[in-house]
Amino acid sequence: MITVRAPATSANLGSGFDVFGAALDRPADIVRVEKADRTTIEVTGYGAEFIPEDPESNTVGAVAEALDAPAHIRIDKGIRPSSGLGSSGASAAAAALALNELYDRGLSRRDLVPIAGKGEATVSGEVHLDNVAPALLGGFTIATGRDVTVVDADIPLVACLPEIVVSTRDARDVVPAGATMEQLVNTVGRAATLTTGMCRDDPDLVGRGMHDRLVTPARADLISGYAEVREAALSAGATGVTVSGAGPGVVAACHSEDRRPIAAAMVDAFMDAGVDARAYQTRIGRGATLYTE
């Protein structure tokens, strides 16, 4: 049996739509695989009742097919589906790493990124690497096509997850079809600022770089209480706040000592909006971890 722990991730980070991603040190999915004549899937944990166990409809089934690696796959969800925290990407990344080891395919983690991307496409409808890349490689990642750059960043974060659902497909439907020159220039500047902050482990620069005028406002409208939560986090010390991935998760960059008050402020603001929420005091972490039993 092979066991892999794959971390939650936050994609986009405001100014890096479909490009930026970051691994979080918590929460995480645990995936266990054993060789079998055909692929079967068992799902337990947070939101398991919403995840299909049919291999043709599950991210890990697509990964097993791509690797020609049939197995009995058990997924223990620590990351809620439709959270904006890379739930499907984590499962796909974990399965890719585990099955590669189980069948001794000899592929590197970078080789596995597009394979895990095919798995995530089962849910999102399109191949995107901004979740699976950090889930496999860790750190802050910049994915452009099949090329992935990794920065071993160390930035404290708070990820707040409200008990509402925003599907990835719905969130993509509200993305503007075009942009003004002013919006493009602003986005490039913010993305450059965020990247510099990651390279310097500077939460202030990362926070400034999260601000986005193009995609985030449209997605924020799908999240009840977002404006109030963002303001509460900034008032509590966050250096920047944005929608995590497709939402409804909200991620804040900060200094380590401010994580606790920021987490409390975000949960309270969601509650004031009539929405239950939980917060994870986390930071940018490593990629999937493999255990052999």
C-alpha cells in the first residue's frame, strides 16, 4: 500500500488568474492505493457524500487511466469539495504520486503535473495546473502552459471557508471576456509585485500584489459577505485579501503574529452575514508527501 498526503492549495491569488498557485500546510487529503485488476474508489471525510465513486467521474479515476495503473483507491477528504482550496487538485495530485510509485512508472513530480491536471479536468471541465502544480511541487508556483516555475516561499496565510458552495464552472462563467488596457497594466504590475514578495518572503509585497480589478470583483459577487470579510481581515492586520481559486474560500496574506486575530475576524464577519465559516491558520507549505507501508 502507498499513502500520500496532498495539501490544499490556493490558486490565482488575485492577480495571477490561471497562473499562480500556492501549497498550504493545512488542510490536506490522504489517498491510499493498492494494486487491483480494475480501478475502484472509496471516499470518506469532509464532503465525501458529494464526490462520485465512479472512476469515470472522479479525478483519481482519470489519473489511474492516464498512468495505466488500476488500483483500489481510498480518499480521505480533509479539503471540502467546491471550496476554492484545490480539493479536486489535491486528490488528483496525491493519486498521481501514489500510483507512479505503486507501479514504478519512474516519472518525476514535474512529469506528473499534467497527468494530475487531466484528473482535475474531470471536475472543472478544462485542464488547469494552478492547483495541481503546487499540490505536487509545493511552494508558490507559476504555471504557463506546461512550464512551471517554483518559488520556495514562506508566507503566513489565513484561509477562511464559508459554508456555501461556488462551483468552478459557475465561477468561470462570470470571468470577464475582455479587459481594458488600464486593467491589464494594473494586473501585470500587481502580479509582478506578488511574485517579488514571494521571492523575498515579504508578506507586505505579497498582500499588495493580491489586489485585482479584473477577475476577483466578478467572483466576489458570488460569495455572501465577501466585502465585509475582506475589510475585517484588513482591519485585523492582513496585508492582502482575495478569493481563493474559484471561491468561496477567501485567503489573506499576513505576518505570523496576526494570523489568529485575522482568522477570528473573518469567521465573525461571515457570521454577521449569516454564513457559518471555519478558518485555517496556515502558511505556504511543501507539496505532496509519500509514505510506503
